[in-house]
Amino acid sequence: MGAIRRPTRPDPARFLLLAASLLLFIVACALPAVVFRTFSGGVPDGDDKSSAGIVLLLIGGLGIFAGQFAWLANFPLAVSWFTLLFRAYRLSFVFALLAALIALDTLALYSNSIPADEAGTREQFLIHLQAGFFLWLAAMLLVAAGSVVLRIRQKRANSVVPPVDTPSAPTTIK
């Protein structure tokens, strides 16, 4: 007798993981994510300004022109969600981890400025991060960690089961 493989069962855990990550992402968009201080000629210009996650999601792509690439982390995050749906847990882990690493480019704003206006006379520096940023990062790290757990579970479920002795047909005694 050959080895028997366990049948693949539906796994609601991946949908729960996806829903939790999406929920973190949506809440991150609703909350303040960063606080910037604007400088004009090296002198603080006005009050510190907080930016909500949704604002950063909508206009963050413009940061590319200022050498800020953290917004691009949203693309590998979306790919990690997509690969998670198709049980490609290794790819999901890789893309989620890549997204988290790209998102850390936000930290460069502590020392590198971004333009605050079109004329280039004012610049903004990151003063501190807020809950929206941390939830955005958590959405990525949750998918990365969850993909590892689901991959381990998948590997165990697909492991070869040793052959089971099947009882032979009953014999009749005459």
C-alpha cells in the first residue's frame, strides 16, 4: 500500500488573516499617521501639522519626486493580500516583509525634508509618528507573521500519513 495524503480542507484562517490586515489598514487610513513641522529659511513656520493616513494614501505618491518611497509599500502589501488568497504563503510572506521594509523609509523624514510648497521656499520635517503609521505597519507585519503560521499549518496538513493497516475481509468459518 502506498502513502495516503490528507485531503485539503477549507482554511478560514487565511480569510481571517486577510480581514484583520485589511481592517488594520482601513483604521490606519482613518487615524492621524504623522506630524510634520514646516520650516521657512530654517525657522519653524507655524504650528505642527498632523496628516491622516487617507491623505497620505492619496497624495503620498508625490513623495517619490522628493526621494521618499514609503508610499510604494502599499503595492507589495496588496500583492501579499492577493497571494494570501491563493495560499501562496511564501510569496505572501516575502511581499509583506518587503512592504514593511519599504514602509520604514518613512523614518528618513526625521532627517530629510520634503517640500512644503511649490516654490521650494518651505520644507517639512517629520516630528513624530502617530497611531495610523503604526497600524499601517502592523497590517504588513500581521500578514508576514500569519503567512509563516499558515505555511507551517499547510506543511503539516500535507505531510504524508503512514499507511494504515486495513482489516481484511471477514472470513467465514464453515
